[in-house]
Amino acid sequence: MFVLSRVVEQEWPEKDKKIFARVSLNPICPRYIKQRTFDVFYKQKPKHMKSVAIHEILHFIYFEKWKKIFPKTKDKEFDAPHLVWQLSEMVPGIVLNDKRVQNVFKYKFDSYKEYENFKLNGKPLLSYLQDFYDNRKDFADFLKKSWKFVKKYEKEINSI
């Protein structure tokens, strides 16, 4: 958890000292930001359950950082179908493959396949975000550039 704090450049909030993971019949593995809870599918292999947990825990710290940078964001925007939520589902495959995370948990993280397969101007959508991440000044810079980009292409992203 603390490596995520370093990567996102956000102190780990006191309210996140306890995060609840529930083993569920639901294969979708939803997360609930306010309740600091997420579900993992009971039929998944343990390593995949861990990767789901890391992905969902990233959302908790990610949105804490987001609120500092974009304080006017409404909580409902952290869920589907909002663009803020969509961006949060694009970035795990980028952020969680950061070498600092990989040093702790060696696993090839992905983003939703819809985003991985989508192209803008003949280039994969996520490669734009990867470029922002690779050339960031800091995590806030990455979020600002990514947000500006997805807002510019909101119509195309919403067609996914």
C-alpha cells in the first residue's frame, strides 16, 4: 500500500488504514469509494485476487490525489459512466506497471480491454497516457495532462 502512496505522491489517509475486501459471487469486482470496500470473485486464482486488490486499492489513493488537484469534482463522478471514472480505469495498467510497484508485486497489470484496444488517430488511446506518465514532472502533472486529453476526446471515449 505504501508504494502506491509514493507512486501517486499522496499521503496514505487515516480512513484508508482499514480497507475491506469481500469474496463475492460477482465476477465484476466492484469497489465502493466511500465505504473503502471492494469485492473479489471467489473463483479467481490467489495471484489474480491480489492483482484485483491492488487495482482497487489504487482507486482509493488515486481519488484522494484527484480531489486535491480537482477539488470541485463531485463524488458521483468517481463511478460509471462519468469521464473521471473512465480515466481512473484507463490508468491502472500504466501506474501499476511502474517499476516501484513491480518491485513489490511482479504482475503485468492491464486496463480495461476496451481502452487497450481503442485507437485515436491510428494510435492506441493508452499510449498517449503512457507518454504523459513517462514524461511527467510529478503525478499531478500526469493527472492534469491526462484529464485535459480525455476531455478533448470525450465524445470518442464515450463511444467505447
